[in-house]
Amino acid sequence: MINDTRLLTPHADRVILLTGFDPFGDAPLNPSWLIAQALHGQRVAGHVVVAAQLPTVFGQALQRLAALVHAQQPAMTLCLGLAGGRGALSIERIGININDARIPDNTGAQPIDTPVAPDGPAAYFASLPIKAMLRAVLRAGVPCEVSQTAGTFVCNHVLYGLMHLLAQGAGPVGARGGFVHVPWLTGQGEPHLPLRDMVRGVHAALWAAVLAPQDITLQAGATH
Ligand code: PCA
């Protein structure tokens, strides 16, 4: 029996893995997963979007992500998460090697000042072209910003863990990864954005990320 999903793909499209999280804390919905679901199956310049949900759980989220990267061999992985209180799509620049949970995760775990990867470096830059993505999202008419911190909860854990996986050679050669935080949905809190705007913005960001292999600023400055 063929159990490798790559062999079942009837076309040569490369995969964009787009993840969202399940609901956590007090919110009954997590817009990050609604956005990922809405874009599942979309074609982006020779790529196809595959949506998957990650649990808002330290450790388990990364185990699931590693399994997905192994099975799907994505050329690009973009993880989405909710950041209630932010008013724009936030393209994260960096993931840091720390778990410091202000609230319990969905299993009740609340790690304080533990490393994501004990053997890993202090931080990784996302390897997606954050400035090109910013421009594209703004041009699509959706509020957007570059963020210098993904926090220290499960989203940072996943961004750091994704970049650590890729640095260790997971996924196809040249695989890239990054993270976008999104505001509350309309009705969930203030500030908020309607789902259709967030979907349009993330779609524009994916196009920009595929079409711009690297930001000029990153080419000049970063090592990874
Ligand atoms: N946001 C949380 C984790 C899951 C999510 O959607 C965060 O910002 O860490």
C-alpha cells in the first residue's frame, strides 16, 4: 500500500504548508486555523497550499509540525497564530530559544524559562522575505507590520522549532519557513479584523514569499 502522500499527489506542484492553531485560553475560535482552512488547496505560482492544525501545546505542536514537514516536504512553511491585542497581521522576524508561558497551554502545562531546544542557538531569523511580504499585504489593503517578537508562548516555540528543524535539514533542500500572528476576529475583541481581510492578506503574503526568494536586507545582513 502506498502510504507516502507525496506519491499520491497527481501533479508536480510544490507544497506550501500553512498551519493554524486550535483555540486556547478564553477564545472559542482561533482565526489562525480559519485562515489556513480557507486557503487550503489554493495554487500559488506552481505551489499548492496544504493546511494543517497544530495543538496549542508545548512539545506536541512541534512533534506534529515535524511529522507534517516529513510527510509533505514543503518548499515553504508558514505558521499562523492568534495574537489578541494586535491590530494588524504581524510578520514575525525572529524566534527565540525560550518557553515562558504566561498562561497554561491546552494540556495545562506552563513552562517557565525553559529552552525550546537545549542544544540550539539563542535565536533564528525566519527565512521568508518579511519586507516583501509586508509590502504585498499592505498593497492588498490589509493592515500589516513586521514584529520583532513572537512572544514566549507556543507560537514562538513553533517558530523557533520550525527554524531549528529546517536548520537540521528537515524538508527539501532550500526549504524556508516563517510565522505570521493575526488579530482577533471581528466579534472576539478589540482590535479586530474580518476573516476575509485576514485571508486576503495571508494569500498576498504567500505570493510575495514564493516570488521573492529573499529580502535584500537579509541577503546583506543575516547568516541563516
Ligand atoms: N497563539 C498563541 C499560541 C496559539 C495561538 O494561536 C501564541 O501567540 O503563542
